[in-house]
Amino acid sequence: MSTHKAGPDTTVLADCLEVPGVGFLPINTFVVHAEQPVVVDTGCGLPDRDFLNALGSVIDPADVRWIWLTHPDRDHTGGLFALLEAAPRARLVTTFLGAGIMSTERPLPMDRVHLLNPGQSLDAGDRTLHAFRPPLFDNPATVGFYDDRSRTCFSSDCFGGPMPTAEVATGADVAGVGAEDLRAAQLFWASVDSPWVQLVDKERFLATVEPLRSMDPLTILSTHLPPAQGLTARFLDTLGGAPGIDPFVGPDQQALERMLAGFEPGAGPG
């Protein structure tokens, strides 16, 4: 994992996973250096990532006051229980459904849970975090937020996209990716992560984009994309191309067997 700043108030703990045939998918954790510090998601939790050590390089875990879980998928919850132990004064921000899903893996300390729904807000001391449902999501418990002090939108999976290299995926700014390549990556990710979008009424879907337009964030931070600054208008335009998109269909068993054969010692090309 690498770390870099995304504006004066936010640090990115950047990670990624290689997806064969697709690219490198960013998996970010964010630290909002508010008066009451907030950790947004907790990574994929692979043993070699040492999440707590990476977090400790930018903030003492004991100082964390809020852990905002944008949704309870494994690539967002990997370091959650370790962080709850290391941050005894922190409370977990999630929804009723999110808490229920997490409790099927391991019981949550419910006295440390703070239930928050889209449309509600959280006081972090020197700023207010406004909860909203991102237009694209893969989990019904998804809740992103807008930081009104830094004008930053934390969009969870929305706006994500696989990147061509690990260096780009963990980079400090997505602006270096060509506009058409970025749009294609984001629409591809929409077809993978939110396949339901092929079925929606376009006008009703676009109505869910309006809260983002009203926010007019300077920075958009997605779990699955490098930081984006000054790209809000372009990103909202990309969302307009999501309804009706063909859903992703992954490799079948025959394709898997061909891939595995290619990994065999001494296997030649083809």
C-alpha cells in the first residue's frame, strides 16, 4: 500500500488488485483529518498489506473517532475488526442493513455502531459529512458522503474503473488517464459492479445524479479509482451513458481451463 494526499484534509491509502484480462482495480481507504478523524473503509485485508501499519503511518489508530463503512463488501471491510480493536473510542458508521450483513461474518459491538441513512449527516467537529446514496452501487447498504468543508465527495464504488497498470491504479491523480480511456473504464466497471443499470429507466436514473450535481464537489474520491479533481462535470456525463449498458459476462469454465493451462510450467504461447 502507498499513501498520498488528496487535498489538505484527506489522505489516501492506495492499494490495488490485478484482475486477469481486465486490469488493475484500485482499492482505496481514506483518512479524513477532521477534528474527529474519520477512516473511510478498511481495505481488502490481505495479510501482506498490513492495513494497521499502513494506517499508522498517517494517523495513530487510537485517535480515530469514526469508521465510515460505505458498504459491507470484503474489499471494504478487511481491516475493520483490527481497527475497532486499535481504536477503542471509534464508532462504526453504517446502516441497519450494513450492520446486519457484517454480523453474519462476526458479531459487531452494537454499542459502538452509529446507524446513519442517506439524507442524514454526521458532525465530525469541524465539518459536517452529508450521507447520500451514490447513483451506482453493488450493495444495498451503500452510503457515501459529501464533506462540506473540503468539498469532497466520497462515492464508494461509483465512478470506479480498472486501470492499465498498478502504478496508475495507486497513483495520486486520475487526470493522467486519457478522457476516452477513463470513460470506457468507468462504463465497463458499471457493467460489472452495477449490472442492474441495464434495466433502469434513464430519466429516473439521471434523477439520482442531481444530488451530486448540487454538491458540485471539487474532488471525487472513489474506492476503485485514483483521486479525481476538477472532473465532476465529465464524470456526471459518463453516468448518463450507464443506463442500458450490456452487463459484464465473465469467463466460463473452458476459458478458466485455458488460463490455468497457460500457467503450467513449460507451457508455451498458445
